[in-house]
Amino acid sequence: MFLEKTITRNPALVEAAIALHQQCVIQPDTYVMDLDQIENNTRLLAEEAKKQGISLYMMTKQIGRNPELAKRIALAGIEQAVAVDPWEALVLAKAGVSLGHVGHLVQIPDGMIAEILSYRPEVVTVFSIEKAKAISEEAQKQGFIQKILIRVVGERDRLYPGQEGGFLEEDWISTAKSVMAMPGLALAGVTAFPCFLYEEGSVKPTENCKTVQRAAKRIQSELKLKLEQVNMPSANSVETIRQIAELGGTHGEPGHALTGTTPLHAVRDLPELPAMVYISEISHCMGEKAYTYGGGFYRRSNVEKALVANAKDPAQRVVVDADEPIAEMIDYYGMIDASDKNLHVGDTVLYAFRTQIFMTRSSVALVAGIQSGKPELVGIYDGLGRKKD
């Protein structure tokens, strides 16, 4: 999906990743992160957000909940994280990363509320009155006021399977009143997901975005209060932050923009450059297919091509077609076209596709100095943010 753009726009990353594999510094099934470029992408996002009056939370699930990377992103200008689930929140918070937003998309289990709140997240999203009550009780025990976002849902909203949840329109006002009446809580705002989606060459606001606008307007008008947050996540990038401001939003949550891998980055030369590749190796060939070691293939990757570098002569390279994973497969291997190609067991295979590293069993290699021509391995982590020996 991003191979051509990565080869063209960040050739130094391609060279560094291939060299690290062929020197046996990294093994197959490793995502290589260009720290220099991720930090620069972060600065670009932070500058545009400041210009537009928008606050940002970094999303780290797609880069493997990596605490070292999150700290560098914070220093580069996006200081707080949005944790897609409570386990991510704990990995980041225990490493000293400030929590901005917890509870969206995954609610906090009751048994984890006390620990999560002890890290004082800026806001917590709730999908139910029951969860709001549980957070209210714990906030009272800890002696502070927890700011709450309510997830709002409209009849025509687009919700991904397994991500349903929130308050329907007829319940918005009563829910807001209930949250406001709970000791230990303060109603800070509303959110939904996805508020923007890539479509036909551009990123457009969804029906969910209209729902968030409508909910914010109703709650503020009918309850005579000013919401601090109108949170509009999904597909946020330098290119789309202006849309958040124009639509009345206050917060965005860039994730793939940090690595230059939103769908829009595949078709346009946006300010953020590609900063992540996936490295594998040819295990064996059979018929017209070469099989590459797996572990990090993602079924929504939209992978199309792979770059193969000869193990004995790295300058000898070829771009080949790659098969996208199907639902029935376990990704022991990926498959690439070996017909009429001079491919060999042991050759390096470099991919650049859309991923969610926290769902994989991959390694994550953080590499500094790529953009200055002096690549240096900072560390290798697993896909859940734990450093490897």
C-alpha cells in the first residue's frame, strides 16, 4: 500500500532496514521505525494543531504501544496519549507517559478502574451509566474530580463490527444530566468514532462527525454549559486537522499520521513522510510463489507489493506482487510472486503496508540516525511495548 511512496520519499529508511536485516541485527517479522522521521512528523502535526487551535492526543496501538517511541513523540510536541484499551494505558502510564484519553474504544473493566484513575487521565470516555457510576465511586475514593466524555451514537452512524456502544440520541440529555449529578465526575465533552474516513482520494467527515456536532450543540444549548471537548478522532493528519477546527471540534487523535501511513498518504505526498517498514525474508519457494516469514501480516493491510533484496548482492533488487492475507489463513507466511523472478531463499523482503502492531506477534526495532545517514539501533520491543533482551 505504501511501498512506492516509502521508496520514493524515504529511501534512507529502506536502505537502513535492508542493511539491518542482512547484517543479522534484526530478524524477519520485524517492523523498523525511523525515529528521526516520526519525531519530525510529530512536530509537523503539533505545529498545525497549534495553528488551528486544536489539541492532540497520540495514538500508539498501531506502533505497538511502544513507550520509548511515545516518550519521543511527547518531547516532539504531542504530550499526552490516547489509549485504545486499558492495557495500553497501563503500559504507557507505567513508563511515565501522560494519559490524555482512556476508555475509547475499549471501556475500562471495573477491576482496573482504580489503577487507571491513579494515573489521572485527562478524560475518560463512558458508554454506559453503569460505567460512569463505577468511575464516580472510585474518583471519590481517590479524592479528585474525573472529567468524562460520553460516546454519542446516531441512527445513521457507521460503526465497525465489535466497536458498537454509546448513548443514542434520545438519551443524550438525560445521560449528560446524570453524569453531571454524580459526585467525583465532571462532564467534559462528547466523542464518536470514526469521525473522518478516506474516500475517493480525500478524507471526508462521516455521519458520526455530524452526530458529535449535533450532540455538542444540544447539550450545550439545553443544559446551558460549555463543553471543553468535542473530540473528533480518525484519519487525523496535518492535511485534516483544519477540518476538525472548521467543524467545531477541539481534539484530534493522530495515529497513522505519526508514521505517514494514513490511507491518504498512499495517494498523496502529504507533509508527514513514511517512517515504518516491515522486514521479512524468503523461507522457501513453491511453484510460482515465494513464502516469506510472517507474524505481522494484517488482514486490512491492503498490501500490494514487496521489495526483494538479494542476500548476496543487496544492490540487486526487484519489486514483486504480494498477496493480501485472507481471513482463513494463519500468517505463518506471506506470499509473493516468484514467477519469472530470480528470487532466493534468504533474500530480504521489505513491505510497507497499513498495520496494527498491537495485534501481531512481531518485533519492533527503533532506529535513530537514519535521516543523518548514521542508523543506530535504539532497542527492540515486542508488539505490546515490552523491551526484548
